[in-house]
Amino acid sequence: MNIEMIRAAAERLAGHARRTPMLTSPFLDEIAGRRVLVKPECLQHTGSFKFRGGWSAVSALDEETRKRGVIAFSSGNHAQGVALAAAKHGCPAVIVMPTDAPQMKIDNTRALGAEVVLYDRPGGESREEVGRAHQEARGLTMIKPYDEPQVIAGQGTTGLEIAAQARAMGVSEADVLVCCGGGGLTSGIALALEAEAPGLRARPVEPEEFDDATRSLASGQIEENARTSGGICDAIVTPSPGEITFPIMQRLCGPGIVVSEDEAMRAMALAFSRLKIVVEPGGAVALAAALFHGGKVDGEAVVAVCTGGNVDAEMFAEALARFG
């Protein structure tokens, strides 16, 4: 992984991905006690930053490989990103999804033209084994959700935009808080910031009980979560950081921050009331860290990436009812 791959991905994404804005609110600044800059990747195609990585990976394949098709496994956001990218390239897509994924994400993935294969995550069935069986039987190319160089390159384009937008807003030193699952977005942003805005430091943010990246950075080795399902932050529930992503995070990122599910839901409600955006629980943890864990953040400003907005109506209504 290197900055040249990210810049090349940005060229392939030009005209296809949205350049999401940088949002601010004096009300959020007051809560956080510093300037809060919010990068709303929930406004990206398919409702999350995952479209960037999906397009980067599919567009990097040669034409013959694309014709055979791609396969991915995901609880929903990577699924939709790959499905849309594949559809726009005329490429068949098979997506392996857990049975306990939000129904909206399963439905949306099918609506984007992908074939969805469900597996029993709560029962311990391995998504890797299910995916490998389909891959080998049908000659498909696997696009991993985070531990894949072209996916990381696509996600890293978010960091290029953050660097330019923060500079335009007069922010040259700040922590950049990133909702973190396997670390694809976090490591991609970290690489982009290293090259384009060295005063900005990426930091992973995770929900309680799924804080593998935070613990791994603290221990200096890859740590695993005790469980890989449950909780409301499904978008960032992963077994452990990736073999590719962890060394990048270890070299470039600051310490991780862990937030509660209630804090994530409160951040969802505040994002809606103060920024008028819809954010899912897993996509709100970075904003929750910026607002409610200010003592762990350095600087007069903080950047929070709201990574996804694919939330079921019931969950969103609950967040507004409790914290709106």
C-alpha cells in the first residue's frame, strides 16, 4: 500500500464517487468544547464510504476478469458498494451476507443486482468458507471488505478530500476520528494524511465489546474480538484488524477510542438534529467520540467521519425517541 495507489484510485473514482462535504455546527462545537468538522460519507453512493473501495477494486480488474464476476462478504455496506460498482461495470456480483444483517441492507444489495448468499453468523458459520466455495466453483474474484489493497486505496480517497477540506477551513493540526472495523478506511485515510496533511492524525473509534483495533494498537499485536456478532454497530463488527491494515495503523494512527452504544445513538440523534444527516450506529461512533470523549482528543479542532447511513427505520426512530 502506498499513496500512489490512493491517487490512482482517486483518478478512477473521478466523476463516479461523490466528493462529500465537510459539515459544521456551533451546537456540536459547544458540546465538544472545540471545532468539530464532520465528513458525512453517509451521503456517498449506497449510503457509505464503501462505494469508494468497491469502485476502486472493480475498476482495477482487467476486462476478462470482470466478465467472470466478483464475490464479496459483508454485513451490508461493502455489499452495496461492490454491488453498485459491479453493476455499473456490467460485472456479475455474488455477495455473502449474514442472516442477522439489517434487512434493509440485504434488500438493497439485491436491488442493486447482486446475487445474495446468506450464512449463519450467529450460529458460527464461516463467511470465508462460504465465500471460498462459491469463488472456486464459479471462478469469481474475491473483493475483501478491508484487507485488500485496491479497497484500501479507494477508501483512502476520503483522506485526500479531508486533507484538502481541512486546509481550506484553516485546520492544519487535528485528530481525524474514523469509525473502524477491519481498518480499511482508517489505514487508507492515515496513508493519505501522511502525504497530504501530516498535521492531521487518524485515530480508530469502535463500540464497546468490539474494540479489537484499539486493543491491538495498545498491545502491539493483532487482537481478536470475543464475538463477531451482536450489538447495534453491525457495520464495524469484525473479528480483528487486517494483516495489511494493522501495520499501517500501527505506524500512523493515534490510540483508539471506545464508545458505548448509547453514545453512538445519541450521536445519531445529534447528527440528525444539528446537521440534518442520517447516520447508522456503526457510522456514528467517531462523532460520538468527538462529542463525548473530548478528554482523549488533542487540539483545538477534531474531524469526525460519519461513515454510513444505512439504518433501519426502527433503529433510527429509537435513537430519535431516546435522545432527540
